[in-house]
Amino acid sequence: MYIERAQPGIRNANNDQRPTGLFVGLGTKVSGTQFDFSQGSPIKGNTLDVMINGNGFFRVAVQDSVGPGGFAYTRAGQFALNSDGDLVLATDQGRRLDPPINITGDVIDISIDASGQVFVTRPAQTEAELVGQIQLTNFVNPTGLKAIGENVFAESEASGPPIDGNPGENSFGTLAQGYYEGSNVDPTTELVNLIRVQRAFEMNSNTIRAADQALQTVAQLRR
């Protein structure tokens, strides 16, 4: 943040150009924030929990007023079944996964492979039954997504249009059943950064204190 006193290149009293400008600094301000969608650590979860190893987002259904086209996107892979047998986010809103995965009837086992295929095993069946395909979505600029709460993000003009595909194809990551993604914050790195900031503050404080003492000494000499 600056106050511009004089622009570089303007003419002075001798009709010469100023080689530099004159700007008075007033401090700094935050110019922007970016979301960090880098891979988090895996956490052991329930059978329906799914973690994305690599790039991509799960697409869930929301109100049209919340997300363009009635969809939003998340990397939170903690899922559950609602009363209709639909696979939904295990949150208070229960956002439905899209394309929808519906599991009804008597099921003794549910398995999700790395490519997103969902299989169920029913009593008296020797082979697993394919009931759906989990798709992933990516964006040209994921950091341009709009946060709408619930760990869910909506498409924006900055993010670009959604790019859909199956896990493991092109640049999309694969899926790991039974795990969900934890925080990607590294406590050790954050602690080191905090110590560095604290030491820098202490150093600047000592510099100001030394300068004040020097000025005080000079003032006393004049007396």
C-alpha cells in the first residue's frame, strides 16, 4: 500500500526527467488467498469411505442457487447410505453423489475398486454385482473454486468448466476404499514457520530498541 508522491519520468524544474518515482509505503495488505488441494494423509475409515489418490473431486447434488447446474465438488470421501439406498456424504445435509449410486436389497458386502466401480455381494450369489461407477471431476484452475461450506466447493468463472472422467484415466487419481483424506497441513512445517516468524519479530523489536537507545544517546550528548 503506497501513496504516490511523484511518478518516474516526469519533468523536474530543469525540464529533466526523473529517473525514479517517489512512493511512501503504508504497510501491506492481503491481495488474495488460494486453496491448497494437495494430497492429505490417509485415515482408516468405514467401508463406504473412499479416498482420492491424486487429482479430482467427487461431484454431489446441491440446490441450483448454491452451485451452477445444481452440482458442487468435494474431496471429502466419507460416505453413507440414506433411507433410499443412495450413496451420500456422511454430513447433516447428506449431499447425494452424482452420478447416483443406489444400493438396495439384501447386501452382505460392498466393494469399490481403484477405478471407481461399485460392486455388491448378495446372499446366494457367487459373483459380485456391479451397481454403479463413481466418477471424478477436475478443473483447469481448482484454486478458483468457490467455497460454499460443508467442505464443498462450487464452480466459478475463475475455476473454468468441470472436466469429468473415471478414476485412473488421464490425469485423474485412483480411489482407495476404507480410507478418507485427512488434513494436508504438516504440523512440523507449520511449527517451524511459527518459530521463524516469532524470531523475526524479536529481531525487529531488538533493532528498533537499539535505534531508540542510539537516538537517546545522541540527544543526551547535545545537552
